[in-house]
Amino acid sequence: MSPVASGPLDLDKLFAARLHAARVRPYLATALFALHTVESRSVPTMAVDRYWRCYVSPAFVDRTPVEELAGVWVHEVSHLLRDHHGRSDRFAGEHGLTGPGERLRMNIAADCEINDDVYGDGLARPKGAVGPGTLGLTEGRLMEEYLRRFRLGPHTQSMAWLDCGSGADGLERVWDLGPDGADGLSDQERDLVRFRVAQGITARPGNTPKGWRRWAEEAFHPPQPWRELLGAAVRSATSGAGAGEDYSYGRPSRRSPALPGAVLPSLRRRPPRVCVVIDTSGSVSDTELGSALLEVAAISRAVGGRRDLVTVVSCDAAARVAHPLCSAEGIPLVGGGGTDLRSGFTKALRAQPPPDVVVVLTDGQTPWPDTRPPCRTVVGLFAGRQVSSWNEKDPDYVPDTPPDWARVVVIGSADGSR
């Protein structure tokens, strides 16, 4: 879709649409008014860069009703609040994706993450807005999950015009003013905007869509040193020799040409499976259980956002049912008695298919297995509790430290060190 010649940008109409967006989505008002408008005849509709500039086509504003423009305002600022540019860069780097075609796919996936629940309740859906249903996908997933479920093809040809800018997919455009251009927000200013929006959502959740509530919860708990270490420990465990590897004929081995008439399978990495054992004994506080759920979400991101590959076992003296990770809100953390995480290890290792790595989140008040499990193990210890001693019957009791075969990360400490 090529831009159509028109007069100067109709700022009155554009800003009236932004005001309407702020009225129907008041929790986004801070972000909407933080965007700096830049007139551009190069963009097909509206687009953003990572520095919170919004590039606007005058022709698009002329032909679009105010109600739909309000929806576009909300859509574009959503890309920035959800850090789609940063997440696209990370996904591309981890999967070796290059070129504008892959970035278009990321833009489409990011749009699906936003558009599945952002419209309605006074906010009109813009014409041509791409949602999961357009691609035959299930709603309620993240951008990274959508990326794994579709490829560009005949069914996406009608979306080739789509361009929400570098703020959506991380690929700089010719119209971008860049980091040294005027009116961009600094890192600190962008973080402040996100925090204020998250604060508005959590203070008055009301009918806020679930996707925004999930985002706000994570925004209030940004990545911490221990969380990065925990994610790195999980990735390291799942990348070890023999973990997440299998033979596949989907891509023949490079040695096949040496054997005419024979097709050899290649050794391919499969997505790793992670089982998280959460200590729900009486010595673990509600705050620590809440922190454990946040770590589960971080672990899901560490394995590429594949929630179907993460299961959770709640355990005190007995292990409970292993729950697939559909959403953190749906995990019942049952317990409250004594602590013996050995039963949790047993439950985790009996899962089918078996996990590639077991992650244990605990205060450390537990006995540990005598033998090393057949898969990698990561232990997350709640800060300040792993060195304490607590036992109603024996005040001199000192818990065993985690075994040497486990990678230990302290959750909540300044540097994440043991």
C-alpha cells in the first residue's frame, strides 16, 4: 500500500483521536502523551521507533475516522510498552533470523499479541488490524509463541504492507531519526513511562484485559541479577551434551552426499523440557511463593516462551500433581506442612517425556536426594532463608546445603551469588 499525496498533517484530528484513546484507556494515558509525533510521508499508516517517536502519514490521518485512529494510537504505543523491538532483536539473535522478511513476521506476531484483547469497550478496531484469528491461531499467546506457529506464505500476502516501524520489530527504517535525533526519550524516561502505566493498571485493574494485567505484573518485577543468573543456569543446563538433542530426517545430515542412495538423519536440538519443583511447606512465606511464580514465568522465557514445555510440581512433604504451565494464575500451590523435596524430585523425574532440567525453588529447609538425578538440576534459594535454621522440634537444627551436583542461584540477593 503506497502513501497517497495529501496536504499537511491534520494535527487537530490526530490529537483528538489520541484524547479519545486516553479517555477509553486511561491507564495508557501517560504512554500516549509521551509519544512525540513526527510527520512522515514514507510510512504507510503510523509507526514508532524505539525512542518513542510516532511517525504519521498525513494521507492515512485524512482517510481514517477518529475512532479508528484512536485504536491505532493504542496499538502503536503497545509495541513500545511491551518492548517488542528488544524482544524481536533477542529472538532474531537466538534463532539466526535476518532480513526484512523475518522482521515482517515479527511485526505480524507482535500485532497478534496486542490485537487479541486490546479492542472493544469503546476502542474501535482499525481496518486491516491483524489478529491471531486471521492466521488461524489461538489467542492469548506471546509474540515469541506466535512466531513459532506460522510462516510467511500466500495466507500472509495481504499483510505485506504492514509496517509499525522499528519500535515493533527492531529493524531501523530510513525515516528513523535514530538515537541522536530530536525528541527521543532516554532509557530512564522510557522506564519511567512503563512504570507509571503499570502502576495505573495494578492500582485499578477493573476490566483491564488479561494481557495488560500480565504485562503490568512483570513490569513491576523487572529482570534482576538473580533472575538473569537463573535464566542463564537453565539455558546452560538445557544446552549440555545430550540435553534436548535427537536425530531427525527433517533436515538430512551433511554426510548424506558421501553415501549415494542413503539419507542420513541429522542431530537436531529439540526444545528442552523443564520441571519446576516449588517448595510450599510452612516455612515458605506467601511473598516467597509469589516470587516463585515470577521465577516460573522467567524460566518460561529462558526456554524461548514455550509454556507447554514447562511443568510445575508443588511440594511440601509430598509432591502434588505436575501442572502444565498455561498461566501463572492457574498453578495451585498446595502445601503448608513439613518439607521433603525428595518426593518432588521423584515426581518430576517420573514425568513422561522426562525433563531435561529440574529447577527447585525453595528456602533450603529440606533433605536432598542421595544420588544425582539423571538430568541437570538448578536450585533457586530464597535470599536470607538458606542460611537460617528452623525446626519446631529441634531449635539447633541446621539444614543440609544443596548438593554439589546442583547449580545454585540465590533469589533476591544483590548479585545472585550463593
